[in-house]
Amino acid sequence: GWPAGIALACLPRGPGERGLVPVSVSGNHHQIAAYFVEEVLDSLDDDTRSFVLRTSVVRRFSAELVDAMLERTDGHEVITRLAASNCFVIPLDDEHRWFRYHHLFRDLLNDRLDRTDAGASRSLLRRAADWHADQGTIDEAIDSAQRSGDMRLAGQLMLGSWGRLTSRGQLATLLGWIDRSTDDEIRSDPSYSIIAGWVHMLTGDGRRAEFFAAAAAQHPLDVPAADGAASLASALANLRAALGTAGVEQMRIDGQFVYDAERPGRSRWLLGGCRALGAAHLTLGDLDSAQAVLEEGVRSAGGGDDTAAAEAHCDGLLAFLHLDRHELDRAEIRTQAALELIERNGLEETLEALAPLAADAIVASRRGDADRARQTMRSVVDRMAQADVAPWYKATIAIRLGELALDLDDARCGQILVAAARQSLLRLPDAGTLPARLDALVGGLEQHAGGYSTLTPAERRVLVQLATHKTLAEIGKSLYVSRTTIKSHVASIYSKLGVTTRNGAVSHLPTVDASSGHT
């Protein structure tokens, strides 16, 4: 069963090592494979041969692991004997606790085991997965569970680990585990589907997140969840509410379900229910209910590292709420609390950071620091695509920053944010107060642009040129008129638009003028 062109030969080990190791060479691979079967395996007694074949299913092994896998107690003695007798056992540490077979020899052992004892690999790998799970070596536990075909165990192990790993910034580890399995394997288990949904959401793939959330919903879910949630039904509702693609009213229903399920046991997932329920109430315009549940969410978080992102998100939403009530001091307190959590836990690039950053920009503007407000607003706008996975969230951020852009006389940025909000709202069957708020923003931008409509064609051409770095003389040369004429046009533009600076005038340019350079 060797691939074409691959065979084995024996060469001495390195300095200080005893015995021989196999390496790949060209030659008659069938004959050399047969040699190893006959000269190595067939020279062993039945018990040792069985030991070697059955321990080959794992990538590395220790005495404790093989005792658990093979249900015996003499693993240390057998490994020591094999290592001393040149049976291709390679130590992996100075203490000689962990070993492996040479990979080519291991392949041969796997092939022979599959031919002589079909199904043995699966049961052995399941035992290895259980042992690694007990030892806390989760990566190897998951690897063994996946290779054994036990997607239920793999899903439970991943779901139980994801909170800890995401708090450490190890999303790539989770995604790597998930990518080892096919979609059908993931969909076969609800825990696996839920964790796949979360990981794809947090890595920006909303379509895949929704796909796996829908797959999880096809399973019975009234059982405890490995991540500590009261049930898999609660875990799934938490994921659906975070995505929010079914609309704000459904997000409220899902958030309420999680809240009711997790509140009696005060599990760490109560925070998720509070966040979803609070966001829904805020979006629906029920500020009192939103405040109560979001504040409860912050209290339930308790400043833990694994809940920092969600806690900062709740603080950001509370800042929005206080801004809507014109409670600037309280909004600033919430914003600063969120930003401190974000900085302390290295969460600057997370999706949850967008709300606190947007709130910070609005607070800065209302405190009179327009430069910091613009800088922060633009940094959030540059990351808006990150929120595509949760259209309600992207629309919320876009509309609030659009209102800020209007306050800052940045009509072009406002138009960009209006387009982003409209695109997100198209994906929602219902969106609470967001559509009305967007209409008000659009009306404000249109009123702001009203002065532009009073400009003459010549003045509009000059206004487009003002958006460049050209001097008045250079503008005159490009438009084939004198500098004096340009100066006269600029004075008229400032008067009609009610501005006193070049930047203020340029902010009235419609988006098409700013991007294309013509009216």
C-alpha cells in the first residue's frame, strides 16, 4: 500500500543514538515493505506486536497514554524495551516520557492494523481523546476525536474551549481545528455546528456562521452545553442573537431566551443574553429596559479576561444610550471604561471595540475636540467592513457616525456612512428605530447640501478645485481665468454655504464630486 516510488531503507541514527531509522529511497517499495513486516513485526511476540500496531494510531505516546488506550498497566516497561531493541521508537524529550515511531514506519503499522483489525483505530483514538481531554491537552484530544470520527466529542471539546481561547486571541487555533473537518462532519453534531458558527462570525464570515447556526437548529438542543451554557438551545440562541440577521425583534426574543436560561445559574453566558437583549431594546427605542439589562450584563462580567470584549461592548452600547439622553458625563464614563478594558486586554482590533470607539468619537465632538472626533470617526469608518457579519450592528455604528459626520460638516463621510447603513438595513426584516433615524440623517445631509444647489456652474467648478491642494492662482490657471476671478468666486461660495474655511466649503461637495473631480 505504499505510494509509488516510496520505499524504506535502514540507516544509522545520529551520533549518540542507537539502532536504525527508516528513510525514503527509490526502489521496489512492495518488497521492502514486506521486509519490514517480516523482519520487524513478525519477529515480535504476539503481545508486543499488538502493542506496536495499536499504539501507532497516535502521533506521539507516553506510558500513561498507552496504558489508557490499551487498558493495561505495563506501558512503561514495554516502551523501554522497544526503545532499547531498535523498533523505530524515537524519544521526544530528555526525560524519555514521550515517544513516537518514525513516520514511515508508523504509516506501515497503521496500514497493517487497518487490514488486520478494522475498526480498532477508531476505538483506540477515542480512548486517546478521552485521556488527552482529562490531561488538558485539548489540541491532541480534538485531533484524536476528529480522526476517530467522533464529531460529538470533537464538538464538545471545541465548544468547551472556545471561550478561553478567544480571550487569548487564539481564534486561528479554533479555525484550524474546524478546517480539519468537512461541512457534513460539522453539521452532524450541534455543538460542532455552534462553535463553527461562532468562529466564522468572529473571523468575519457571516454567511458561513449563518449556515452552521441553521445546521445546529436541526438537532435536539435541550441538553447541557459543553461551554457552560444551560443548554445547547441557549448556546444557539446566543449565536443567533449576536448575528442578528433575523431582525431586531428576533434578536430580542433570542436575547430574552438566553437571559432567562442563564440567569438562574448566573453562568458566564448571562452576559451574552444581556448584551443581545440590551442591544435589541436600544434599537427598538426602549431605553429604560436597555439600560437595566446592559448594566446587569456589565455587573455579571465581573472584569474577567474571558468576558472583557462583551463587557466593553455593553459599555459602548450604554454610552450610546446616554448620548441619546444627552447625558454626556455618563456617556463619557462608560466610554472610558470600555476603552480601558479594550487596551488592557489587547482588544483594539475586535468587532466589539467598534461601538466604544464610535461613542468616543461622538463624546469628543460634544466636548469640542473636533480633531480627535474626526480622527477616531475615520478610523472606525476604515474598519466598517468588519461589522458585515452583524448587519444591525453595522447599521447602528454607521448611522451614529453619520450623525457625527453631519455635526462635523463632513458631508462626504456622511454619505459613505449612509450607504453602509442602507446596505445593512436591506439585510434585516425589521430594524426597530434605525430606518427612521437613517431617514433623519439623510434629511440632514440633504439640507446641508442645500447650499450647494445655490452655487452657479462656475462656482461649482471652483469648489471642486478647492478639494485639491492647488493655490488660487493654480486653480485660475486650470480653469483659464484670473486669480482675481477665482478669489471672487471663493468669496461667493463661502457666503452661500455659510462657511469661513476652505475645508468647510469642501465638506458641502456631494460625494460624486469629491470622488470623481467633476460636477
